[in-house]
Amino acid sequence: MKIRIFATVLGATLIGVSCQSNSNSGSSTEQDSTAVDSLAETPYQGGVEIPFTEAQRYFVNNTYNNTEIDELKIDTQEEFDRIFGMAAVMGEDRTPTSIDFAKEYVLAIIGKVTDKKTVIKADHLWQQGADIVLDYHIEEGDKLSYTLHPSLLVVVNRQYAGNTVFKRR
């Protein structure tokens, strides 16, 4: 009898904690979105931080040739398709990031073809006066048995307009 009462109390407690956890996660989302809003208003090096999305599952077309690191602002789907292709894969989140060029533009950094594991990462995007500034860095790793064409695609809302400046750290 004591075991049955204990099991009932334990089950009720777990259900209560579970419900409380779900209600907290909803308020946490509200707090997170507020944090993002306040982040956008935080000065960064004399400017205002800009929210952005890193586009995933795209590759540099093999017809695109560069001998230096290219830093581009891409405003149209046609220009984007000339440089990049979609890399759909199996599994969850298998489709490339959606980009609506009517509302967004892309800041692209395209590295040189290399046989080393290379990742380009965005550090900060902010507006400083009339400039939209993207800080980024490149991490280079071990030698690979194949070559790759590293790139970074940053999707930005068109409400943030200005002269584009890229700063490599």
C-alpha cells in the first residue's frame, strides 16, 4: 500500500514538474526574443548590432573561379544562382535556407579552393553610420584528401542598408 501511495505521489510530482517546465519554456522564448531585440539596440564599436541568419546547405558552383578571398553583396536571385547551388541532403533540416531577395540580401565571403579543412565564420554584423560592417574570421584545419571551396552566406533584412564593409579578423 505504501509503495502504491509513493508511486502516485511521485507520478503527480513528475507531471507537475513537466507542466511547469513547459510553461517556463514559453516564457523563456519571450525572454529570448526580448534579449535579441535588446541586442539589436546595443552599441557595437560605435554602431548598432544587426540581426542576421547564416544560410546553410549551399555550395560554390564549380564554374566560379577566384584566386583571392571574394567579399560580395548579392542583391538578386540571378546573381546568387550564378555563384551558388543548392546542396539538399537527407535527414532533418535537409533543405537549404530560404532567401527572399525581395526582402533580403546576402553578404557572401568565398574563400580560395583548398585542400585544408576551412571554415569561415561571421563574428558580428553592425551598422556604423552609413556602413554595414561584417566582421569575420577564417579557421583553417588539417589537410584533406579532397579540395573544397569554403564560403559564408549571411542573409540580412533589406531594412539595413548602407555601404558594405568586410573586416577579416
